[in-house]
Amino acid sequence: MSPSPDLPNSERATGGETEDLAPVAFEARILALLPQLRRYSRSLTRSDTESEDLLQDCVEKALVSRSQWRGTNFKAWAYRIMTNLHLNAHRFRIRHPSATIDGSEIDDLAMTSADPLESRRLMQSLANLPAEFRVVLTLVVVEGYAYQEVAEMLDIPIGTVMSRLSRARHALREKMREANIIPLRRPL
Amino acid sequence: MTERRSISEEQLHAYVDDLLDEADRRRVEEFLGENPEAAEMIADWQSQNDGLRSAFAGYRKSSAADLQLVTMSGNRTRSLRASRLSLVAASIAIFALGALGGHYTPALFEKSELAQAYADALPQEAHNAFLVYASEVRHPVEVFADQEAHLATWLGKRLSIPDLKVPNLQSLGFRLVGGRLLPVVGTAGAMFMYEDAGGQRLTVIVGRNPQNQSTSFRFASAGDIETFYWIDGDLGYAVTGEISRTTLQKVAEECYRQFPS
């Protein structure tokens, strides 16, 4: 299992494991990783603005902490920084019902799915998941990490990864089934 | 769901995330073949995956401000030379990524907003039209069923649907009363009215959807009146009646089958 479905060219651009540690290369590494970090950031947050803020914080933190990078797996290192920044802001804050996202805050999400209503409902359900569940779901589904890799990145047991993934999926499913949808089929 | 062939939930997740080897995948598929409830759950999880991936795919892109973001923030102690070199490296990276990023063009959000507005308005207007016209005794429609061919040509012309067919609901016990032109979400739309042997009426509405995005079937209730509606490309449809949801769904499915795809 490859760590991610990402295009091989961009892996090369981030220069994963090589030891060309000249300080000049560091910014270029981040820059090359920015599109992926941007997607990850957006999948954790609820709006484009929130997402760009998190991305910016992450870049700053990475630049300041550059000496802590041990020269391997730059991508996982940067993802960990972003994840922690996000979780520190939202740790185990299960949203109060009155703070439930009604959709107006997710307006700026680029909907590419064929069914805009479905897509919107999914984003609303996602927005109401606790941050811990959402992080795991996103890393697995959108970023394509294996369970063990997620466990290492978040520094939690793999059993916890599985239970969060499971709870995220069951919660989303319950939300999605609540509403008035009947699959449309043209019989022939 | 786990007992019969000792498939764990963990394996079901791994199946959905495509992390199983061939043998395990086949075992899970066999299990799902015998457990429709589990299969349904897996199908839901898979569509979650598809939905999440497609929602965020468009964000994997560079931005014009990226270079600034990386070079201006944080560390300000770098030498001028180092900073210049990093700019060169960065430009090269941006160029490479620009080429990659071209695949993903996120849909404009205005588009989904408008589609949402349309989908909200459609059942509401169908409901109102039903209230207004179904209670009409003498003039429920403009053109009666005895001129069905004319009705189809006329409304087809107004809606720019050359092959507009008036759905035939005889098999469900509803005969055509007739039809009329009416505004549907701001543009010319068509309404067809049907009646069963007991005089129970229902209406079918077709309108142009400028957003050209499809949705699945869904229903809206207001009081005793039910509406089934769906959007199929550039046309929106709604079926409304004061009848059971089951019957109405059959009508909706029949209309869906008969309208041009």
C-alpha cells in the first residue's frame, strides 16, 4: 500500500528522503507541498478562510521549527504540524447543538459532485463531527494514508484510529440517512 | 453482522479503503453477498468516500500567493543569497505543480448555490400550483385532454423541449385532465393534471433548470399534500398530490421513466 494516491511527480518535488539539507531547499519543499497541504487544510476546516488561516499557521510553524525536521518524510512531518495546530484549537470540543453547522458557513466549498444537494448534506454532516474523528477520516479517505501511518502521525494506538474511523463513518451514515432521499433509477 | 464468516468491522473498513489483499477482498465480497444489511452499509461508506474525495479534490492547487507565503512568513534570519536561491527553487516547483494542478478545477460555488436555490423553490411552487389549480372545478387546465397532441406541441415549444411527451399514467389509474402554462422558478413551465376514478387529482410540473445539475428524488410534505421532485440535467420535475406517498412515488417513477432523459 502506497502512503498516498498522490501523483508521483509531486512526491519527487518534495524530495522525501534525500539528504540535501541545504537550508535553501526547505522553502521549496514546503512550496511544493502546499497544494496537498491546502487540500488537507480545507478538509479539516469549514470555510476557505479558516482553511487558508490554518495553512498559513502551518507554514509559519514549519519554517520556525525547521531544525526539528529529521530529514526524512517531510510530508508526514508537515501533516503532523497541521493536524496538531488544528486539534489544539478544537480538541475534543464536541459541538454544542446550538453551534450546529447549518450550511451557511460551508457555502464556499467547491462542490464538484454531480448532486449538489447530496454534496452539501455530506459537508454539513462532516462539519458536525468531533475534530478527532474528522482528522482520521480525512487522512484515510482524502489523503489516502494507511491506518498504521495515521496512528504514527497522530501518535495514537491503531485501535484508536479504527474506533475513530468507525464512529466517523457511522455518524455520517446516520446523518445522511435521516433525510428524505430516495435513490433515483430509470427502469428500462 | 460479524458472526457468520468472522469478518471484522476492521476488515470492512479496510475493504472500503481498498487496503485488503486479493484473498481478503474476495472473502469480504462473499460475506457482503450473503448479508444485504452489511452490503448496504458498505455502499453508504463507499459513497461517503466518493463524496469526500470529490468535494476536496479541487483544493489541491497552487495559489499565486504561495511563494510569498513561504518566503515572507516566519524565519527572517536567512541570508539574502539563501533567500534568492530558495526563490529560484520555489519558482521551479511552482511551475511543476502548476502543470499538475491543471487537472482540478473546482466548480464555482455560485453555481451550487443557485442549484440549491432552485431545488428549494421547485417543490414550493409545485405545492402552490397544486393548491390553486387542483381545486378548480371548471377551469383546472387551459388545454384539455381531448387536445393532447396540441398540448404537447404547445408546451414543448414554450419550454424548448422538442419531444415533450405528456406522461401516460393510465396504468396507475390516473387519466389526463389537461395542462397549462405556468411560471416555474421564474421561467415558462408546464403543468399536467391527472385525475383518478374517484376524482382525486395530482399535478406534474416540468420547468427549465438553468443550473443543469442533477439531484436524486426527494420529497417535501406540507399538510396532507406531498410533492416528489427531482432535477434531471436542465429540467426540474415535481409531482404533487393529496395522496399517499407510496402512490405518489409510483407516479414519480412512472413520469421519470417516460420523460426524455
